[in-house]
Amino acid sequence: NIDSLAEKNAGSSSTYTIVPINESISISDLQFREFVRYVKLSLPASVGQYVEPDTSADLVVVLDYGIGDPTEEVSSYSIPQFGQTGVSSAQTYGTVSTYGNTGTYSGTTTYTPTFGITGYSTHVQSRQTYQRHIALFAYKMDSDSADPKQVWQTMIVSRGSNNDFRSVFPIILSAASTFIATDTSGMVTVEIKENADSVLQLKAAAQ
């Protein structure tokens, strides 16, 4: 689920940098630097050229990310049971024996059964899912103002059974790449597979 907001006259910038929203995360943190590589490749060209955080930039992109505690989801499903449902046809074979004015008959009837669904059995399954999120907040640095001005934000929320955030980060980001720094006018839902071309290309480019 992607929800993105942007000013109509946000305009473009010549340079930008990316910093973590959490002050406890260092810009030299290996995981943060890995995520920055993915974000840089997913931002539109209008944000300009990337510069390191210790360099003056026109635009500052604040990166937030995380994964929640597991939630158990319980669901039920039905499995059809197959068996004989009736008889489609019957064929009788026999012989007649005569003895004078009397006779006897001996025969066998063969039935052709029909098969189909005779019922259903209900089963219950449970799995743990995790809510993962990525958020980007962009601020224009105006030399004439002491306070930076927010120009766009993009928030991405995903739920799934994979709790390896490093592996799902490029998948989540790839699903939202065309919406970053735009106005979606509400929440947009995107489905994407982990082996989608866009995901594989993003991973390869970030290496």
C-alpha cells in the first residue's frame, strides 16, 4: 500500500542527500548505506544528483524504515472429498435354458458408477505475518529561511510472512518506485512478486 503526497510546485533540485530519521542510526551504518543505494536508484531524476550527507544539498530526503512484531493470522479452507455419487447406466447379460415346456434364466447385471464430490472437509491453518514500512520525507533547503520546507512524502506499507527486512526492502521499494515524489491522491495498492524484473534489476544495479 502506497500513499504519496507532493506539492504541485515542488519543482526540481540540483542536489539531494539522504539521512536516517532515527538519530541513533549513523550515516555510516552498513545496513543504512545498503538501503540508501536502493533509494537512490528509485528516486526520480528531478531530485537531482546525490551528494553525501556532510555536503550541502538543495534537498534532504529523510529515510524511515522498520518491521513490526509478528501477528498470527488464522484462516480456514475446504478440501473436496471424492466418491461414488450414483449410477450412470446398467447392463444385464444372461442365458436362457429350456427343458421341454419349461425354462430357466441366469443373468448378471453390471452397473456403471458415477463419481464426483461427495462433501468437503474443513481445515484450519495459521501463519505469522509482519508489517514492513518504508517512508521518505523530502525537505527543500532554502537559504533565505531557517526552517526547511517539506515538498513531498511517500509512505509504503507491506505485510507478509518474510521477516528478513533486508531481502524485502528492494521488493517493497520497487513496487512503489513510480509513485515516489508524486501525489497518489490516496492509497494505491500494488502487487509484485519477489522475482519481478523490476526487483531483479534494482538488486543488480545496487550491487
